[in-house]
Amino acid sequence: MPNLQPKTSKIVTRIINLSRQHLTDSQVGLQLKGLKFTPTPNRNEQLLQTELKTFLRKLRLAEWHTSLEEDVDGHEITNDQISIIENKSKANPQKSKNPVLDNFLEKIEIKSNIKREEKSGLEQLKNNDEIVIQEAYKEGAIVLMDRDYYRSKILSILNNNEYYKESKEVHQLAVKRKIKKRIQDYKYLTNDEQDYLVNYESKPPFFFMDYLKYIKVKKFKNK
């Protein structure tokens, strides 16, 4: 009988290394996770473990005392056996009477989502100022390039007078003043709306080159 279930397509991340940097197996495996992958952040491990153990102990003791209707010999506990004051207990129950709580306490421990070799490879890539790592637009690929090569391609695009023109003046403030004047002339906006349209932080433009798309355009023009 034929399988009538639809096949699901899976996007496979490709790595295109155009740089002189040799990638280790750990670095390749890390990048195959994609640029949106977030490793478990570093924490103060000693402080974290201490606080976590204290929290887990309190959970177990709270559950243990709440469900303690009988003593360890199976006899009912009477009010005469309950002390009003007592020394601070050092008990740390290893297992509770609630399997759901035990499962939760086992899962709550923070574990790294990358291997030690991948973490080391990530630090090497992050501290390498000689390469640029970019995600290709709609290609499901990660492209590595030497920084000087990437910069030369960016400048060659910006120096193309057919698409770009160099401007020595910063027009952001002038544009902002014109917007403010237009808004003041328009009497139908609330104060909050005017504030939203005028009081914004000017940010410098960001230029990004999609290398794979750039190559396709070059090939198309050369035909």
C-alpha cells in the first residue's frame, strides 16, 4: 500500500567557506545549528549551584513535611509528638514521595546545550577579527569570508554610480526638522502621536551584502 502521507521538507543549513580560515568539525557542527541558535549563557557556576541546591532542598522538605502524616514506622503522629521549637535540621531528602516532583527536580538542573569542543570553537570564531560570518538571504546558507575580501566587495558595490551616489552631508537632522514642521501644521494628531513621530533616535544606516544574491546578479548581468 503506497504511503499517502505528505513529505515534509527540511531546510538544511549549508556552510560556504570562502575564507582562509580552516573550520574544525566542532565549528562546522556549531554553525549547522544556524545563526539564530543561542548557547546556554555563562553564569557564576558556584553561586548558581549553591542557590539551586538550596532551592531543591526546600522543595523536597516542603513536600516531605506536607505529606508526612505517618512516621517512618507507619504509626500516626500525634500532636504530643510535634515540637514547638527544635534545632535547625540538616536533612536533605534525596527522593520525595511524589514522582512528578522528582522528575521536575531532575529536569530543572541547568545543562549546556553545546559540547565543550563547540563552545571552544565558538570562542575562536567570535574572537577572530579576520573573518565575517553572514547568513545568506533565503538560501539557508551561512557564508564565511575574509574581512578584507568582504570589505572590497562592499566598496565595489557602493562605488557603482549606477545605483549609489556619495553624499558628504548628513541630512537626518534636516529631515527631522521638516517632519516636525509638517506635524505642527497638521492639527489632528495627539500629543503622544506627535512625540512618537518626532522624538526618535537617529541611527546610521546599516549596509548588508547578501553574497549569494550578489553572485547571482553578477552572473545574470554577464549573460
